[in-house]
Amino acid sequence: MGTLKLEDRTAEYQWATDVNFDGIRLEVLSSDGTTLFDISILDDGHITVNTFGKEVAANLIEAAVEIARQPR
């Protein structure tokens, strides 16, 4: 688990381990520990964001994408 630190907020994140697909998934958690949104990066480079129908600040999504792109 890690922490995304922005000017106005922090959010915890974790790497999803219960998924089976060709890529990686980063789950960003809300303050109550539920998944706020996730970032999926397939091995071919395509990136998807699933916000589960919630509004999420763009700077939080951008920060999560940058974390997901870093080598693990």
C-alpha cells in the first residue's frame, strides 16, 4: 500500500492482486477504505480508468496514472 500526496489531499492506493488480465491495476481508496477508482494499464500500453460512476478530481487520477506507469 502507498500514499498519493497532492496539495489538497492524500489518498491511499494498493496494487490489485485478485485480477487476471495482461497488465496491472492500481486501486485508489477513499477515506473509508473502499475503492474510489482504479487504473488499469494493459501490457500493450492502453490505460483505462474506472470511477464506478463517481466524480473524481482530475489531479488525483493524473497522480494515480503516474504511479501506475512507474516500474514496479
